[in-house]
Amino acid sequence: MDTHHADLLDRLERFYDAVPRDAARAEDHGGCVLFVREGPGWPFYARPRLDAERSPSLADVAAVRARQRELGLPEALEWVHEINPELLAVARSAGLAVLEAPLMVLDPAAAVDPASFTDVPVRLLDASAPTLAADVAARRAVAAVGFGAPCTGRGADGPADRDAAMIGLDVAALDEERARIADGSRLSALAETPDEGAVASGMAMRVGDVAEIAGVATLPTARRRGLAAAVTAALARALLAAGTDLVFLAAGSEEIARIYLRVGFRRVGTSCIAHPTPLTP
């Protein structure tokens, strides 16, 4: 691994460690650190400790999973394979299923105009807009329906399913969302049509000059129209305009990674996401 690539992966590793810390407490479990969210919102993960002298052992993984079960949290463990290559075999020996997701970084010179993918407009959420609560609920509902059908092909679920998945935000969650958008540490985007409403969504989390695009989803009935690429491109261009010089994401599969290649991303490694192996009937 050359020095530039090593430095890039180090910046990504430091981002992964930093992004939960404003909203979570960190618990050390051997070579792992578990981030426990203090308020409302999506639960965080466990990762290898940034300052650890060794990769997490089987005992470390067992200890952090036991703590997650004790707290009622998902047994989620994430890491960058190139930083902790030994952990893949350890996680699998612990009975965990591991998604090996292409880790991709944006080439700023190759960033593409969202309009080159679709004529459906993409807008970024405004912290001061009176529609913020409805917009955030729509973003989350699109993601829930989209990730419920994990592929890139068209499907039957559409606007009616999105509307059924809409859940109102409590005051604390909405205040947190508004504050993150206002200070630039979070961007959210919606692609909408007059007839269908929100059909694709995504978000980005930013710490300093590094940002991760995540949660890009499209309603199955609206797929194959360039919407995921447009949402990703809109978020990427907004991040670059705000002074972010390292924009990255983890693609859910090699097929999905091809979408991001068209937006200007290139593969730099593998992001591993481990969870308990589903029980067979």
C-alpha cells in the first residue's frame, strides 16, 4: 500500500471514529469500541479501536456483542478491511455474516451534474423550511421502502408504500436533524415528481473536510431512471461546494457500485459490515 493510499484510509478511519461521538458515548471492549447513542436516532456500531495496538480478537468480538445484546442494540460490527484484514476471519469464526462493500472515494474532477442522469429535480433539505418535518419523514420512508427491496431492479412498492411507512418525528429528533443540517454536518436530499412525490432520497454526514454519503435509496417503482445517481451527484456537488475535500461511500454490492462509478467515485478498498448470521428454519 503506497503512502497516499495509506493516508487516505487513515482519514476514513478517523472519520468513522469521530462521526458518532457528538451523539454517543464510547465504551472500550478490548480491541473494539462500541458507540452507544445517548438520545433518539439510529443506533451506532462497534468498530476496532482507533488507538488499539492489535486487531480485535475473538474474545473482543464476543464481549462487544454481549454488551450490545445487554443494551438491546443490533449486533453490528464495522471496519475497513485494508486497515484490519485479520478481522474478517475472526468475525466469520464468531458466526457473523459479513457484507464486503466496495469502499469508494469521489474524484472531484469527475463529479457529474445531477441533471445528466434524470430530469427529476433533486433538492437539499433546508433547516429553516416549515416543511422540514415532512421532508425528513419522507426521506426516511423512501429509505425504509427502498432498502426493504435490496436490489437495483424495478419492483412493485411505490408511493403508497412510502406513505404507509411515514412516521412522525418527535421533537428531540427533529431538533437534532435541524441542528445538523444548519451546521453543515448533515445534508439530506430528495428527488421528487409532481405526481409521485418523493421517489428517491439520500443523506451525507460530514466531519471537518471529510464526508460520507449514505442511505441513498429509490422506491422500487421508480428505479432504472437515474434517480440514485442524481441524488448522489447532488449531495457530492453540495459537499464539494461547502469545502469538503474527501467524499466517500460504501456501496451495497458490486452492482450498486457501478452506479457510483458513473457519478465520479472510484474504489479504494472494502468496508466490512458484520451482523449475526440469520438462523435457518
